[in-house]
Amino acid sequence: MLDLKYIRNNLDEVVAKLAVKGFAFDREAFELLDAARKQADISAQDLQAQRKQASKKIGSLVASGKSVDEAKAEVAAILELIDEQLGAAMQEAKEVQGKLEAMLLATPNIPSTQVPAGSSEEDNQEVYRWGEPRNFDFEPKDHVDLGEALRQLSQEQGAKIAGSRFTVLQSGLARLHRALTQFMLDTHTEQHGYQEVYVPYIVNATSLQGTGQLPKFEEDLFKLQTEHAFYLTPTAEVPVTNLVRDEILSAEQLEHGLKFACHTPCFRSEAGASGRDTRGMIRQHQFEKVELVQIVRPNDSEEALEALTGHAEAILQALELPYRKVVLCGGDLGFSAHKTYDLEVWLPGQSAYREISSCSNFGDYQARRLQARWRNPETGKPELVHTLNGSGLAVGRTLVALLENYQQKDGSIVIPRALVPYMRGVEVIQG
């Protein structure tokens, strides 16, 4: 969340920056709540001072001629009244503070000054393109037609087992899906310096609040019907980033930053995506990703974003998949993100570039929710870290891209050179 003191001292700037994201910050409500919180604190402190003074009055009352018992009774009556008023003041302060925190939890991160203005994905700015889309001497098919013709991809079976937006893979395509996961993990751990981690696929509400999915996006989550507030993880970002929740990291630990790579299934209700990408594997309720998470010193996060995005790009380049890199405009920027690059892979079946990775710098926004800190050797005090993450890559969408870009006229799929060792020498998938 945003820093309360920063908002208070830079209210005009905060309102203007959040407007770039299309978010109207209610400054009047904030000022009223902040003033009420301050007044409640002052009232509570004043009553506590009165209570302290009243406790000292027994001696002066006895000196004025009252008996000890009379003095104690009078002071007790005064303390009882003060305690009643103090309890009410502290309760009011607690309620106002709760309302203020709820407002801050529902307020998105402010965008970087490098984020372009714009209201939708149409206003995102292309940074560059890599690779040339293939020229086919036949009409290319989309991944659904290709997979069904191979009898190795079935949405019908997925719907029978679970419902719409689930897919069953078999034989060569199932192996290719597994090969992609292994290839991505090996590349990131062996070449890019990430530590592989294995985490729970079920997370609690505190973890989701820490990374920003709660309370804003609860409808997008799959909540388990148990006595505990458990959810299926929407992305490995949640459990992995929460590894540093309530931690104070040493300067030595952050000298080169913490870098984690994690493969998990991801579960999303797609509540806000009704009618979009209902065909195929582009937008599923269950999919898999290899997620990259970095925890760094504040001064290092801009450079870390460039490096992390480059690590995701390296997978696309190794698979020889044409893609483009765009910087998201304010209106398309995620709730918790400070700055985001999207990588969009070319899909011949759609004749369009489609998102395959989103790489974001969150600044200290998540860290403040998580109370994830490091001890700055220059001050000796704990300070908030910066967090980053990105898909390296979304496995299902990468499979889609491979099917469409490596399809042959007879419907077979050529395996990219980088994946042949992971396919145990299989070079072509055929029906």
C-alpha cells in the first residue's frame, strides 16, 4: 500500500499520479478520515494524561483535610469516568484507523514517471520487436484446430471433467508442456542465477493481501469452502513473494538481490473476462507458469526490472518465437504495479501479438503490506525492500505459440532445437 505520510504530505501529486491509472482518489474522504484519526489520537492521549494526573491526587486531597478512604473514593470515581471516556476514544481511534487502512488497501500503487499516459492496451507503447513472423505457404491454423487434429488436445474432455475453460492434453503435447516447464526452470536457475523454490498451491488471505490480490480482486480467486480462509493460488507471485513477509533481510542477503524461480499451477476465475478468449488455451481457469520473483534494494529495482524482463525474453529467443516488448500505459497498468513491460508473442492463428509474460516493478508497495524489510547499513535501521516479478514464461501460452509457429502443412509440429533434448530426441509431433 502507499505510505500514509507520503499521501498526507504530497496529496496533490498522489491524486494526479493515480489519475494516470484512471483511479479517482477521494481526497475529501481521505482528509476527513485522517483528521478524525488525528483528533481521536489527541483525545486518547489527553485522557491518558488526565488519568496520570488524577492518580496523583490522593495525597493533595488528604492534605486538604479528607480522609484517606474519602480521597481514594473520589479519585476512583474520577478514574472510572476517565477510563470510560478513554475506552470510547480508543475505540473511535481504532475504528477510524480501520477505515483509513481499508481505504489505503483499496488504493492502487502510483505509476512511475516513465509510464506513458493512456486509457487502455491500445495506448501501450512498443519498445521493440524481435524475430520475423514466418511466411507460410499454406493457411496456418490456430492451436485448437491443430491440437484436435492431432487428437492430443481436447476442450470437450476438459469441459466434461470440470467445465468450460479447462483443457486436456495427451501424448506428445502433454510431454511438450512438461518439457517447456523443465526447460524454463533449467534456463533460469543455471543461466540467470535464480534459486528454484517449491511452494504450497493453497494460500491464506494474509498472503493475498500482502501481494495486493485482496481485498480488491477476491472475485477473481477460487476460495476453498473450509473453516479457514484458504484460496487456490492465482500465481506463484503470491506464495513466493510472501517468503519475505515480516522478515528483516541483511545487507549481505540483498547485495545481489534475492532471485526465485517457481513453477506452479495457477487458478483464476476470470470473473472480469466474460466472453474473452473462450476458445482454446489463451485464458483458462487452470494453467501453469514459471514465475520469476526478485527482492532487491530500493536503488536497484529499476535495473532489476530490465534484467528480469530480459530473462523472460531469453526463453522466447531460445525457442525462436517472434515477439514484441511493450511498456504498459497508466490505464492498462496493474493494481499493484509501478511499471510493467509486457512481452507479446506472435500467433499466426490469430495474426496478432498476444501477451505471454508481464514483468513488473512494484517498488515498496507490496513490501509495505508484507512488512518485508532490509537493514540499511548506512542508517542501521530496517527499511522496506522493493519487489518485482514476471512470468518466465506462461507455459500454456508458450505451448500455443509453439503449435502455431512450428506447424507444418500436414498438421505435424516441429520441435524447436532447444527443446529436443527435453523431448528425449523427438523432433516432430505427429498424430
